[in-house]
Amino acid sequence: MGAGKEKKAFIKWNEPKRLIRTALFVVADIFSVLAATVGALWVRFDFSFQGIDRQYLNPALKMIPFNILSVLILYWIFRLYISVWRYASASELMETVAAVVSNTALQIIVFHFAKIHVPRSYYLFYMAILGVLTLFTRFSYRLLRALRVNRKIIRNRSDFSKIMIVGAGAAGNSILKEIETSSHLTKEVKCLIDDNPGCKGKYMRGVPIVGGREAIPDAVVKYEIDEIIIAIPTANKTEIRKIVEICKETGCKLQTLPGIYQLINEEVSVSQLREVEIEDLLGREPVKINVDEVAGYVKGKTVMVTGGGGSIGSELCRQVAKHEPKRLIIVDIYENNAYDIQQELKRKYPELDLVVLIASVRNTLRIDQIFDEYRPNIVYHAAAHKHVPLMEDSPGEAIKNNVFGTYKTAKAADKYGVEKFVLVSTDKAVNPTNIMGASKRMCEMVVQMMNEQSKTDFVAVRFGNVLGSNGSVIPLFKKQIAAGGPVTVTDPNIIRYFMTIPEAVSLILQAGAYAKGGEIFVLDMGEPVKILDLAENLIKLSGYRVGDDIEIVFTGLRPGEKMYEEMLMDEEGLQGSENSLIHIGKPLEFDREAFRKGLEELDEISREHPEEVKAAVQRIMPQYRPDKH
């Protein structure tokens, strides 16, 4: 149950402690009514009990039973007996004031019709005294709890992490409040940062706001900060990147909130914080897709995802599941991956018609059987071998799995009337220097060839390196940092384009909506990033110093690896699409019949003479230049 619900949670009458607490509140309220009745007249008559006029005192005392009954009823109506007062806030304060004012107003009405006369100021004093006593009895528990927490902080201050919060807005206040009131968090907020000049020199909940982002380095030293929390969920990626750039140089541990939706859903809390990741330094806004377009062509359709247990494939399955497909079919050769995504989707979408099949896209009969039985409307083909160095050592496997796995799946899609076939490709397919990239370029050529002879819309989606995917550079760096280093980088000048897994999948989904057949969709991925910069930033974000704590070692380019990747071949041009960050590459012309015959030859070579695969690929596709890195 969330905090908001806890505040209004009804008492469970089978819990003795809550019954006792409620009974104590009732007794306290009875005494408060007595004190307010007598106290109001006492104040009115110059703080003298002897000076109280009996013509006012006696009628007021006679009405005490009515006042007590009305207070108990009104306090129940306004939930003053069923709120969780240790989390009391402005909402409970307003309810208390409303209950006291209502009781006073009712008293005025009853006294008037009963012709009971008291000084007019009596009602004002009565309301004030009753309100103060009621608030005291309700908020005293929270006050005592805060004192206990403060005493604990004083006793154990040396064990507490010193915190700086960047952002003195609603999110920062929520984080500060939770740290302040929790008896379990071993954190102490020492200062806040906010770029609003009007905030500098002010305090939030007793904590100083020391200035804008330019004050971060000095404040870290002055307050001996251990951890920085970035609590600006409304800021865009560019602003977050600028702030992280400053913070990472301090050597402090960094945490941040996921996004603005946390504020909307009132979920801002310490539990929602996450470690600042390398994605926060990319400085590019996430790719946004038209959800209605995606839902329009996925909803009610049978969707198949090959390689559905992999990094890209599993995220595809998650996002497709959100759009209410008629059926989702996951095909993967690795049973553990398939099992993991199956269990996740069953838990999140119990109504989803989910089919999980273990199969290889290289098995013609098995793939044909699956298409015949389930008749998918949309196929996302993500099954592939993708590791460049491994495929250099096993080129035959790259061709059999990537090229012919795609070809066999595409032919089945054509045979069984699939509406859309979307190939997941890579920037390594452009002017490839390694067999993995060459195999993916051939997959694109297969898609273009099949599109010309089929009613199915065949398209390819090309993007760069995916942050966090299995085998990618970031998880490798994290493991190396966790082991104490060194972090290995192939070359100080090597650069790559990067995107997140959700972005990659968003592009794939949107491409399916735009697909008319034959296109190669390309994401505008902004500026390329130096791998060395990624390594250095990740070391700093982990709270270490480059060179002193964690060393970086250069290992040299691996076989087939390029210094930089390209998104387009020289002959390709870009056309716009409805999404400004998604472009369409003009398909390259090639001899389809020669390519088909080349595939027949390559099929035999990959199975019987894998050592000749690279030479055969180069004959079929001259753009493949293994001698150029």
C-alpha cells in the first residue's frame, strides 16, 4: 500500500494497538472539549476563573455533552481517527481545521436556536483552543518520532552518508522529507543546489540552498559530500548531461530519478532513485514514437518475434505486449532466455495469448511448421549472431545463422502471407570490414530481394550500438570496474554511435508502422561517442578516479573492427519520414538473379568449406572489404 493510501487507511478493528490508539484519541478529544469550553470563557474574562459570569458558564457547561458528541461524530467524518498520523501532512492539517470549524459553526447554530447566550468572542476562543489541542494530540506523535530520528542521527552521525540534492523543487522536497523522517535511511542531507537565483541563501526544511550548478564542486568540498542526488525529473536529457558532467568530476556517488512520470504518479521517493548511468551523458533526447500508429497496426494482430529472448528481442516482446496483440509468438533457440521473458510477460500480462517456442531459424522444416500453424501477421526478425570477434573465427556460422536464417524465415513469411516483415540490422552492415557486418548487409539484400517478389512488406531497421545489450561495451566496463580494473579499450580514437535498448525497439516498431516495402530505416543518432570517453565517464560515475583507482589499458583493434561505424553507404541517400529522428535510406540496386545464385553457392560453402566463406562473400558483395579497418 502506498503512502497516500496509508494516510486514509481504515482501522482494522481486529488490531488491539489501533483500537487502543483510537480510544486514546477519543479520551483526549473529550478533555479537549472540556478545556476549550472553560478555557474560552476564562480567556474572555481576563484569564480569571472567579471573574466568569455564571449566566454564561452554566449554560456552556450544560451543552458540553452535546459538544462532545458532535466533536466525536465530526472528527470521525473528517477521518481524524483513521489517518496514519506519523505521515501527517498539509492534507491532515486542513481536515483538522475543517472539523474544528464545522463543530464551532454547529455550536453557534444550536446555541442560537436553544436561546443559550454566551459572549460572541467565546466562539472564536473556543475554536482556537479546540483546534490547538486537537492538532497537538495528532501531531505530537510525529514530533516525538522526529525527535527520536534526530537523536539517532546525532548519535550515529559518523556512520551517515552526507548528501547533496540537486533540485530544490517538488521532487527534491519529497526526497529530503523522506530522508529526514525515515529511521532506516543512513543519509544526512547537508545542502541543496538549484539554478533559480531566488533560491540561493534560502532554506528548505532547514537545509541550505547554496547556489546553482556552478556551486557544486565547492559545496562538495565544504560539506564533505559523499553522494549527490539529482532530483530534477522535469529536466531534458541535455540539461541532465550538463549537470552529470559537473557532478562526475567530484568523485561522489551519483543517483537520479527516472523521469517526470514519477511526479505525476506521486512516486517520488528514495526507492525510486537509480544510479546515474552512462546513458545520462549521451546528451540526446530519447526517440519518441507515435504510440497510436504502433498500436494501430499491432493491436489485434498475431505477432512473431524471432530471437525473442535476446536483448532487442525481449524488449520488442515487452513493448508489443503493451499494445494488445491477438497473439504473441516468441521464437528462440536459447531456452533460458525464452523462459525468462515468458515468465515476465505472464506476470505482467496474464491475459496475453503468449506462445513460446524453442526453434532455430536455420531449420527450414521447423520454421515452416511454425508459420503454417500460427499464421503470424507481423514478424520481427531479431535472431542473429552479432559478436564481431567470435564471428571472425566462425564465419560459416555467421552466414548460416544470419543470412540463411533470415532467408528461410523471409521465404516462410512470403509463403504464409505475412503482412509485414521487419529485419533488425546494424550500422556494421555499411561498408563492412567484418563477416558479421557483411552477413547483416546480405540480410538487408535478402529483404530487398524478397520485397520485389512478394506481397509481404519487407523492411530493414539499421541502428548503432545498443547500450546495455548482452555483450556490449558498457556491461563489460562495469564488470571490469567491479573487479578493480583495468578497463580495456581497443584504441584511444575509436568512436561509435549509441542508443538505448528502448530506443532501438521504438525505432523497430515505428518502422513497421511506416513500412511500405523495401525501405532501410535509419535512426538519427546524433554525434558519435569516443569509447575512451565512455570508459572514463563510467569510471567517474562509479566514484573512482581514472588512473589512480582504475586504469585504462589499450588493447588494439580486434579482427574485423573499424575505427568508426557508418550509418549509410556512399550510394545511399536519406529521405525524411513522419518522425524527424527516423530516416529512410534509398535501397541500393544490385543484380537480384546473380545474388540468388551467389546464395546457392554460399550455402554449400558455409556447410562444407567454412574456411572459404569470406572469399565467397566478397565475390557476392564487393562492398565487403576485410582488409580495411
